[in-house]
Amino acid sequence: MFVWSKRLVAALLGLFILMLSVFFLDTASEGTSILKDHTTRWMAINYIGLIGWVFVWMIDQARMRGKNFWVWLVPFVLAPLPTLMVFVLFLQRRIQSS
């Protein structure tokens, strides 16, 4: 993969570990259950990580196929998963040779 580098992977893993430690070290407020808050944060951390990974993967796949990724940026920000599906279908099109 062209996009992945050791520095990028180390930074992303470090960011994930930092977010995970904040998640686990967050203390509960008095007398209330924070299970829902923690579950929501856990899901958000994982979703953000997944979206980041998909973003980098899309850049890599577009580069490998000589396509412009940046036209996909705004749709990806607005709706990541549907954009991913359309992007994959776009990359699987057969190239018309003339």
C-alpha cells in the first residue's frame, strides 16, 4: 500500500490508545449509571477508527488505479458508508478501450 507508512500507523495507533485510555479512565458521576455513556463512546471510538481506516484505504486504492480520490472527499464526509459502496463499484467498472 502506498499510503501506509510506519509513522502514519504509529500515529494512528497512538491516537487510538490515547482515546481508549481516556475512555477507560473516565470516572463516573455520583449516583448515575454511565454504562450508556461508555457504550456510546466505545462505539464512537470504533466508528471513528473505521472511518479513518476506510479513508486511507480509499486514497490508496484510487492511487493504485490512477483515479482522482479528492472528488470523493465531500460525499465521504457527508455519508461515509454509502460513498464507500459507490466508490468500490466505480473502481470495479471495466475500462473501455478505444
